[in-house]
Amino acid sequence: MQIVLAITIGVLYAAAVYLLLRRGVVRVVMGVSLLSQAVNLLIFTAGGIKEGGSPFVAGASTSLANAADPLPQALILTAIVISFGVLAFTLAMAYRADKSTGTDDVDDLRSTDAQ
Amino acid sequence: MGQLSVIAIAIVFGAAFIAPWLHRRLGDKCGIVLGLVPLAAAVLYASMVPTIAAGGAVAFRSEWVPSLGLAFDLRIDGLSLLFLLLISGIGVFVTWYAAGYLHGKKDLGRFYLYLFGFMGSMLGVVSSDHLVALFVFWELTSISSYLLIGYYHTAARSRASALQALLVTGTGGLAMLAGILLLGRMAGTYRVSELNALDAAALVAQPGFAAVLVLILLGAFTKSAQFPFHFWLPNAMEAPAPVSSYLHSATMVKAGVFLLARLHPLLSASPLWMPIVAPVGAVTMLLGVAMGLGQRDLKKILAYTTLSVLGTLTMLLGIGTEAAVKAAMVYLLAHALYKAALFMCAGSIDHETGTRDPDAVGGLRRAMPFTAAAALLAGLSMAGFPALLGFVGKEYFYKALIATDGQGALWEILGVSASVAMFALAATAAWKPFFGPLLPTPKHPHEAPWTMWIGPILLGVAGLKAGLFPGISGGMLIAPSVHAVLGSADHEIAYKLWHGWTLALGLSGVTVALGIVLYLAAPRIRAASARFAVLGRLGPERCYELLLSGTLGFADWLTRTTQNGYLRNYLLTIFLFTAALVLWTLPSELSLPDSSALIPLQFLPVVVCLLIIAGAVAACLALSRFYAILALGVVGLGVGMLFFLFSGPDLAMTQILVETLALVLFVLAFYRLPLFSHYSKLGTKIRDGIIAAGFGVVMTLVVLAEMGAGGADMSVSKFMGESSLPLANGRNVVNVILVDFRALDTLGEITVLAIAALGVWAIMRLRPKNTEKGGDK
């Protein structure tokens, strides 16, 4: 299963890189979105994957026995929310850049000065 | 008495900062008031003369960074005092002179700011006992000199010359810093007084001392314009005359000579000292006068003779015998007095007649009697006429050369040649403009204001007095400085005007006779020199220009190549380097997870993974925005499913919520965004596809390596798991981490979201003015 997951993460990275290298600004935004999915999964697997071991403290016990590592999960939870904020912001930027400059080609957005 | 040395520097720097204000209040008269500041400093220094003449030194120490051995150490001995009196004394006259020369200039206050900044730095250089402090002041003189040379900043030539001086002396300064640091490490101290007291022979024998010597010499040679770094000095004549008079004759250019003299007891122990320093000095000495003969500009002529004198001083210190050092000190004092005066006279001629061509001015003695008298006194000293200090200097110079072991005759010939040319140039600069028939000039000549002739006259008289009564200046100034340079006081310094009928006197006679002949031939040499101008284009200055334009060209190319503004290229660079660096280290880390730890393949997770892969590929290939959103949604929900299947219920919930929101956002936004356009060519797409695939493979390997490595440090997770219920009273450990253990992170996260929301709101509400391309459609 781990190998399938590793390949999946690799494909997500590849797709993200490919989209980030495009010139159309919408595809770049999509690349950013895919990249954050890939990174989240990478961190998720870094803690070692486990089935049926949610990080809950059960019953009278006061420790996690045979459960998934809670720390990467906490980090990813933050990351998911932040990447949503980033996505919203980039989309707004792409919209404004298009409206102000009349182009969605990032090659045309090479200078802060009006050309 | 130690405090006096700090007070003197402090009042000069203080004056620099009040100068602009004073200029606004008093106008041109501020120069006369400001001249009192160096005068006060000179008086303070003069009060130290008895102590130092008796063989003592004035020291001041203030700890700066004791743990690094850095301290603000001042120590004034004979050598320092000679320089300090010259800097402050000539500073008085230059300040007054500038008041007349730059009369009515609006930015005179700025000029005085630079000038006094320079003066204070120079005082600091010669009184520092700590090499690092000396370096700091040294660089300050370079910077203030840059500002002063570029004072006429609207003229391109002036700016180019200022930059040239800064780059040449600045580069040398950096070399010197490296030399100083090496020396400090080797010797274990940065204090000059301690360094000079060390066992020089043992230190010099250490490996790597040659590097120390060469680096420090580079600093001294660039500052004192020694060949092949001489070219910046004549170019610096773009500066106003008071600057040339002060910096480029009497003080700053002597800083290099000062450094050679300061470290003479230590560095001259090196076997390389004499073979490097003496020939470089000799070449500069001859080159200076040779090029000076061809000049048609009084200031340039004086600049080249300054070069020659600097070469002479360097050569004498390179020879380094007792007689040579004595000659160097007398020569230095004589030169500072006469050259400062002559530069001011040349400036006055320019100021009053409108030309500096020696062939175009003549007979000015009636129109400018005081200037003529001053120039005559200074010129006689420069030419080496008896009764003036210049004569004493030249006698000692010849005596030192005669006494040099081995190739004495060679040194004598070189020395006499330089002195003959010096005589002719002195006559050109000081006699030619004032005597003979009156020549018509662009401006009707009349005497300069008193501020402009008082300095040259007094300096000229000082040269005469020091020549006539050598015992006074000799005992008080020269002897202590010679002792400081030689590092011991057991030398008898006989110092007098008349030495009897000696070989040196004979050489002086020869010099005068040949000098008169050369002076008479000088106009023809000047006329012929235009033909050799092309040679000047091949000199070291050409190297400087090529190096400068080469560096600028390279920087331009590098910027255009690396900072090209194409987002894709930046990203490409980042991805390729990341992949390359990972591949560099990965093979040693890579151990695939062993099969027993692998979770067996199961139907549901594999299907989810395949869906994610399909979604990612579809997102890349989607031809319309609708399919792209759909593909992204598949990926997002698939990732959520994976979280759910592998024990991350909280993650799954958040992911699914956020994905739903993101989908809504995309749908809202995409229809306001432009349609998919197809910019890239197929070739580019294939290239990017290969790079992306390669990066994906690298990341797959990273995931595998990380799973195979296993055994991550679980202590933090374990602590959080165990403390979750007792401390935070929560069973969901992920929640507890977010809201209790790492609550501040979550607060930060909320803040980021709030800022993003504000940003989105602002961007959407923004209505840019129609100045931008396209305007707001």
C-alpha cells in the first residue's frame, strides 16, 4: 500500500509542477492548489500510516496505544486551512491582474511598471 | 594628556556636522570661523611637542569590544605628531582658502562637511594605535575623498574621477584589511605599539608572512598612488583646488607612506621589503616627473610631481637605512609645506585668470604680488634652493642614496634625474606664471582675496624658517619621527643646513645646472608630448577601465539572465535544483520499507489512489475550465478519503469541508477569469512534462525513503498523547494539540485567514485608475 501511496504523491507533485510551469495564470493557480495537496499527503505519510488507529485516548487509558501519530495530523489540519486562504487570495489576485492588465499570460507580467 | 588626542578629533568631526548650519547662518564667512577649529586642534597637538620630543608618547585607550580584543586605542608618537601637525596646520589654511576659492557657492556648507569629515578621519588614521581602528579611519578618508573629488557633481568627468579614486583606494583598502587580520592572527595583537616591539625576525620567518606584507603594501601603494596604481591621482585634479592642495599633496596620499613608516620596524625585517618597496618607489618617482613634463595644466603638473615625491618617499622607506628614513621625514615635511602652497597658488591663478595652461600665463607678479611671493618661496623649496627646507631634504636624499650599499651609483643617478626634472617643473609652476612678459588671459588678473594668499605665504615662510633654523624643527619634529620609524631612539640625528663641501652638495649643483637647461626646453617638450598621448591609453588606467566595464557588463548579463522576470524560469530553476540536491543525498538514505512493515494492498485505498492520479492527470490535460474544476475536486475529495482510511478522521472532515468551499470558490471565480488560453508550444509542453515527471519520481523516492527510514522521534507525540487527557481533559489528541498545546499556532492560522480575507476583499473592491494598461474593464 505504501508504494501505491508514494506513486500517488509523486504524480500529484508532477502534475503540480507541470501546471506551475504553464503561462496561463489560471493553470498556475491550479498548480498551487495541487501542490498543497501533495505536500499534505507527504507530511501525512511521514508519520507512518496506520489503519484503524485514530489518535483518540480511549476509555480509562491516558496514553495513545497503537494509534496514528497525532502531531503531523495537527500540522496538516492547519495547512489545509491555510492553503484554502492562499487559494482564495491567489484567485483574487489572478482576477485583478487580468482586469488591470488585460492579460492572463504570466510572461506579460514581468515588470511592476506599466509598459 | 591622552584625552587631548580624542578631543582634537572630536572637535573636527563636530565641526563637520555644524558646518552646513553655520554656512546658512554666516554665508561665506563661515570658512573663516571654521578655520579656527583645526587651529585649536593644532594648538592641542603642539602642546604635546615637549613630551614627545623628550621621547615619550601620548596614549588614550577606551575598550570597545573587549572580548574580541577591539579597543579604541590612540597613541601619538613622533611620527604621528609630525603628521598631526601637518594635517591640522595645513587644514587651517585650506579652510580659509576654500572660503575665497568657493566664494558664493550655494553648497559650501556641504563642502565643509566633507572637508572636516576628511580631516577628522585623517587625524584618526595617524593617531590610531589599533590596526582595525586605523583601517576604519582609512576607509573614511577614501569615502570623504570620493565626495570631495566629486564635489562638482554635475560634471561627468568629476564623477568618473571620484569613482576611480574610490575604487582603486577602496580595493587596496580591502587588501590591507585582509593583511591586517592575517597579521593580527599571526602576532596575537592588533596594536601597532606592541607589534613594533615584537621580535620582528621571528614573526617574519613565519609561513605566510609574505602574504601579509604584499596585502598591506597593496593598501599603502593604492593610497599613495604608487605605480601601477598611480593613475587615479592626476585624474583627481578634477576636484576644487583646496581639495587638491589638502588631500592630494599634503595629507591623504601620504597615508600610504605613513602606513609604510608606521609598520616599518616590523615589515622591513622581511627580506621582500626592500626588493618590492624600493623599486616601486623608484619607478613612481621617475614616472611622475616624466609624465609631469608633458602636461599643459598647472594642477596636473603639480599632481605628477606629487606622484614623484610619493615615489621618492616610498623608495627611501624601502631602502630603510637610518639616513634614508631621516631623508624621508625631512622630505615629507618640506613637500607638505611647499606643495600645499603651490596648489593653492595654482588654484588662485586659475581663479583669477581663468586658465591653468603654463604657456598661457606669464608676468602676473604685478597683478598678484602676494601669490607670486608665496609661489616663489614654495617653488624655491621645491626646486631645492639653499636656505629652504626643500634643499635640506634634497641634501639628505642624496646623502642617503650615496650611503646605500651596493648599487649606490644607480640610486644616485635615479635620484638626480628625478630632482633635475623636479627643478624644471618647480620653475614651470612657480616662476613661469609670475615672471617674464604679461600674457593676455581669459579674465583680467587681479590679486586674490587675503584668505587665498595668507596660507601659501605662511607655508612658504615656514619652509624658509625650517630651512634656516633646522635645529628647531629637527629636534622637535624630525628626530622623534625618525626614532618612531626606526623603532629605537639610539640614533644621533645630526640635522643642519650646511654639511660642508660634500658629494651631496656637488650633486645639488649639478641638479640646478641641468634643471635650468631642462626648464628652458620644457615648452618644447610640452608641445611634443601630444604625440605621445596615445601611449597613455596603454597604461594601467586602461586595465582599470576594462576591468570596470567588464564587471559592469558581467553584472548586467548576470542580472538579465537570472533575473529575467519570467516566473516559469524561476520556478524551473527552483524545481531542478531541489531535485538535483535531493538526488545528491538520497541514494545514501534510501532503504525501501521492508515487506513485513508494508500494509497489504486493499481494494478501497487503491481505487482512491487511482482516482487521485486520474484527477491530477486530467487537471493537466483539461481543455476547459469546467473539467479542470471537476478534476481538482476529484483530487481533493480523494485526498480526504485517504485521510479517512488511514486514521485521520479530523483531517478528512476538514479536507472535505474545505474542498467543498474551494469548489464553490472556483466556480464563482472561474467564470470571471479568462478562458483557458494555449500559450506554450508543444515542445515546451513536452520539456515541462519531462521535468515534472522527473520531479514526481524524485518525490516518490523521497516518500519511500522516509517510510523506509521509520523510527521518527516520537517523544513529542508521546508526550502529547499522554498529557492530552490529564492536562487538557480531551480525548481527541489532534484537537487538543490545536486548541491547547499549540494554541498560538492556531491563533496565527486564524490571523492568516483574516488577512487573506481582508486582502481578497480589498483586491475585489479595488478600482485602479486608468493609468494602467488596459484600465479597469
